[in-house]
Amino acid sequence: MLIVTGATGRLGSLIVNRLLERVPADRIGVSARDMNKAADLADRGVRVRTGDFTDPGSLKHAFEGAERVLVVSAAIRGDGASAANSAAIDAAREAGAQRILYTSHQAASPTSLFPPQRVHAATEEHLKRQGVPYTALRNGFYASTLSHYIGAALKTGTLAVPQDGPVSWTAHEDLAEAAALALIEDGALEGTTPPLTAPHTLDFADVAGVLSRLTGRTITRVVMDDDEWTSAAVAGGMPRPAAEFLLTMFAASRQGEFNTTDPTLEAIIGHPAKTVHEVLEAASGR
């Protein structure tokens, strides 16, 4: 059985849909913290079981009969993230999985300025030590992240964020397709993959240009001081820890951590990756 964790999340649900296009539903099992949110998958014939990375006992039941397990990285911020990911990997090994896959990131590094990349690096190392064939999917930076910033830009005509750098913004849909193929096909992707990215990098000035072309009006990119942006975000209702966390993404990007592209993703999925223009067009309803 092919097991996918986080099956009700954005990436996990897309992966399951891609699997259902390729294999019978009774070959697919999913784990979700809330089974009610996966009721539609159960209706389609997918085995649905409760699974929580912070409750390893639940994973033993969720992973029962696993041939391969795809661990979608835990949506946890802070110190608990590495432990949660490792617990899921351990449970997959104990369930007898013949291959364990993990959704890592293109910039995984123990020295990254962006904390999630340090978590991914630690999880990759844990995965390598299991003595089981593995795939660490080094996903490109999710292009959907841009949706958090374009709302204000579309209203005001100004895209005001801290200094940044080029990022290989990559669509969830393409990464989900690659993950499904890696889960199904022998030899599709093994070990730690090259960066799985769209073919171009864009900074926020480029994003402002894309929005200008989409809307037919000028969207101006304004560089804000880090402290000024943090204060404005907090004044706008964002918790300070969240604002400080997001600031590390900008710090990492201007150091070039996400300025990488690779042809592997397009080669695996067999078609061009979605562009930022396409992603923003959908996000803005244009």
C-alpha cells in the first residue's frame, strides 16, 4: 500500500489526487489528524486512518501494510518540527516500508537563515540513517507563498516588502505530480534529489512586474527596512513571532539561498512547470 501523510493539506491532497489518476484507490492509504476532513477520500475508496506525528502510536495503525510511505513535512514551527518528522520516518520504517519519501526543500541546510531549512536538513540526515531506500524531495519554494503579499499590492498599487533576492517559485501542482510519480515508479527519483524547481527565478521586483502585466496598471515594488516592515506587519494584526519568522525568509533570499533552478522537475513531470504568471493569475482571479 502507498501511504501519504498530511492528506488533507494543500500538497498532500494534490498528491493523493495525482495517485488516484494512476493507481487503484485500494492501493492508497492516507493519514490525517482529522479523519472528517478526509471523508471525500474515503468515499473514493482510499483507506483513511488517523495519524498524528506527535502521537507515534497513531502512526503505527495509519502505516499498517505500508509498501512505501510519503512523509509530508510537519506543519509545525519551532523545535518540535524535527522530532515530528523523525517520528513519522521511524514509524514508516517500523511498518516495513520498502521506501520512505520526504518532502524536503531546495535550500535545506543546517546553516540556513530560514529556520524551516534547518529542520529539513536535520530530517534528511535522520532519513539517511534508517537503512531503507529513501527519497528526499527537495521541493522548490512554494509559489503560493506569494498570495500572502499580493492582496495589499492589488489594492494599493504598491508591493512593499523587505529587501529580497531571486527565488525559484514553484507550483504545488507540479511538485505534487513529481511526488506521486516518485512514490509509484521505481527509479523515478532516488536519494536526495536535485532542486525540484520551475525554470526561472524572480525577486519581488519581478513579481510586481508580473502583477502589472496581469492587471494592466502599474504595481510598484517598494523596499522597506526590516524593522519598519516588522512593525507595520504587527500593527496590521500579525503576531510579532510570525512577522519575525517571515522576515527570515527575506533574509535568506537576499543571501541567495533560493536562487537555484534545475531541469529535473520538468523532466520528471514531462511538461513545462507552471509559471509565476499562471500562479498569480489564478490567485488574483484575473
